[in-house]
Amino acid sequence: MKFLRLCFTGLILLGIQACQSDPAPTEQLSAEAELGKAMFFDTSLSSPAGQSCASCHSPQHGFADPDQLFPVSQGVHPERFGNRNTPSAAYAAYSPAFHYDEEEGLYVGGQFWDGRAATLEAQAKQPFLNPVEMNNANPEEVVNKVRRADYAEQFESLYGKGALDEVSQAYEYIARAIAAYERSHELNPFTSKFDYYLRGKAQLSEQEMRGLKLFEAENKGNCAACHPTSMGEDGSLPLLTDFTYDNLGSPANLESPFYVMDKRFNPDGSAFRDFGLGVTTGKTEENGKVKVPTLRNIELTAPYNHNGVFTTLRQVVDFYNTRDVDEKWGEPEIEANVNRDELGDLKLTEQEVEDIVAFMKTLTDGYESKDKN
Ligand code: HEC
Ligand code: HEC
């Protein structure tokens, strides 16, 4: 039910073609999405040139970071690193605008691990100016580059003559076009094996089916409590996240190059800890919570968690299974507000862990169903 509501909110707030049950792979991009796509892939929009949104959100890697050498993202200046693992930009369009849900008593939606950007538009304005990402000094520097781009004409025919003249207005349009692309079918194809299975057009193997059951069972994996798997009553496909926030108690990743970054970017040095939603809301009771990520395309997006501390899916499930009974996991990055109720000692067998991993591998887009036509 919760998902259904989110789904409708997404539809209304964002005007996306959300919640459709059939993918439309041949669908054309709108002119606005087409323009957004040109900017999403334009490596001239960084300073110096060389990095685009797609450098860290690559379509071949589920719109997450292709670079698996580092647990966190590397900037256009190669010696600069951010503090977090790059999440997938795919299906981010379905995250409702950041808000506090009075009924449930929790924060929901928004963009980034900590929800600090309310919408896709607000999000898209940040990477251009982030010194550890695309490193432009200000919006003007970005707009100047767009003025020189070969899609500048397209920009003006879409938003009107002179749409690039005034910097703050032009910057709004840039964010709008990128968000339109992020809402297009290219980032939201719903073409995984699991999608075909839900539409009755593919069969899961025995192991994948066991994995799905374990993933959903409250007394087993209980994963679907936060990564929902059921279709909405309107036929909408699940997003494998409820867009809420939680602190799983995952350990700090001391191998992150962020810890040894220049004081300018990391004033806390090795004492840095990621307080997540606590910083966004200014509330200590939210410290350590991060947004539940979608598990769509999860096979393609290693490493895992906000700090990239886990390198394999197997390791992630092991952590859920034995966090509270195996000392090897060490201390949580943030001790406060760790979820002690829903994970930590699941008592799954090795085989069950493998089965859950096998299920998660059915979430990769681009599966060709034999009988889908
Ligand atoms: C240097 C790598 C890098 C570049 C370049 C980059 N991103 Fe990201 N992106 C990240 C990281 C890291 C995060 C998470 C940051 C955080 O939570 O603080 C992120 C988060 C996001 C999210 C939020 C996803 C979610 O589920 O919360 C979206 C959407 C996104 N980026 C889109 C973009 C767009 C659009 C651009 C280009 C304007 C871009 N990114 C450029 C690394 C990058
Ligand atoms: C209480 C909510 C909750 C439950 C239950 C839950 N997860 Fe998660 N999951 C999260 C959150 C929050 C994160 C991000 C944690 C972090 O970055 O520290 C996450 C991260 C993940 C990731 C890494 C995603 C990425 O993009 O890095 C995987 C894989 C995953 N979960 C699988 C599972 C499986 C399998 C189960 C069941 C065994 C499960 N989850 C149960 C909330 C939950």
C-alpha cells in the first residue's frame, strides 16, 4: 500500500510516465529529454573538461559508477574523492520529493544518500559545482559551456530565444532538461527478468524462486520490508526501495581515499563519520540513516552501501545475516540509531544466502524474454 501511494505521488508531483506495467523500449525521447541526455553525456561541462554525469552514472553499469577500484567517486581532478559511493541514477525519478510522512513518522524520498536535494532538478544543479566532482566555479561557467555546445540551438528552440542569456534562468532549464532525461524510459526501462516474471512473461529458476521467497519472508531475509517486491494494484512494478531511511550499522570504510583527502575537502580527516540524514534534518535521532537504495541493476553497481564498504552481493547478505553474531564486522560507522529489529542475526544457511544473491541477479535490466513478443 505504501508503495502505491508513493507511486501516485511520483506521478502527480513529477509528471512522469510512472507506474506503467509494460516497458516501451522503442519509445522516442521527448525533445526536452533528448536535450537533457546531450548534457548528461557532455564531458565538456566539467572544469577542466573530461567528466560528465555519465562518467559516474554509466548506462552499462546501471547508471552507477563504472569505476570499481575506489569505493567512493573520483572527481575530474583525479586526486579528489567524494565521501560516498555513487548510487544509481536509474529509477531515482520515482523517489518522491523529500518530505516527512506524519502518518508513518519518518522521512521519505529526496535525492542523495542523505536526501539533501528534494527533487531531481535540485539534485542536478549540484555535481557541476562540486569541487570533488565536476568542479565548475559557478553556474555561469556551466551556462557558458552550454552556450558553446552544439545543442545550444536545440536549447533555445525548446525554452525560447534568449533562454541562455540569463544565468540563473538558464541553469534552471539545464536542471529541468537533465531531470526530464532521468525520467525517460532510458533510465527506467523495467526490463529485468524479474519484471518479465511479474508480468507473467518469464519463469524464475528454482534457485531464483527460493531466493525471492527468502527475500520476502519476514522470518527469513525480511528484505522486502525495505526493498519491496510486489506489484501495485494498478499493475505498477516494484522499485525495490521504499525510499525511507535507515542505519544498518554498516562499518566505516577505512580504505576510502576520502579519509586522506586535503583538509579543504575533509576537515575531519580520519575522524570523518557520515551522519547521513542527521545532517540534512539537523536531528540527532536521524544520525547514521541513509536512504534505502533501489536494488534494480544491483549486480552491475558494486561496491555497495553509502561508503562502498562491501564489494560483493554475497558479502552484503552475509552482513545482514550475521552482523550481531560475528565480530568480523566490527563497529558500526555510526553507533546511534542502528536498526536492531530487522536484521543482524537472520540465521540463514549458506545455501539460503546464495539463493538470495541469485534472486538479486534477476533485477538487471535488458533481459530478453523468450516469449515476450
Ligand atoms: C564524480 C562522480 C559523479 C558525477 C560526475 C556525478 N555524480 Fe551523481 N552522484 C555521485 C555520488 C557520489 C552521489 C551520492 C552523493 C551523496 O549522496 O552525497 C550521486 C548522486 C546522484 C543522484 C541521486 C541518486 C539517489 O538515489 O539518491 C542522482 C540522481 C545523480 N547523482 C545524478 C547526477 C547528474 C544528473 C550528474 C551530472 C549533472 C551527476 N550525477 C554527476 C557521483 C557523481
Ligand atoms: C530496515 C531496512 C532494510 C532491510 C530490512 C534490508 N535493507 Fe538492504 N539496504 C537498506 C539500506 C538503508 C541500505 C543502505 C545502507 C548503507 O549504505 O549503509 C541497504 C543496502 C542494500 C544493498 C546495497 C545497495 C547499494 O546500492 O549499495 C543491498 C544489496 C541490499 N541492501 C540487499 C538487502 C537484502 C538482500 C536484504 C535482506 C537480507 C536487505 N537488503 C534488507 C535497508 C534495508
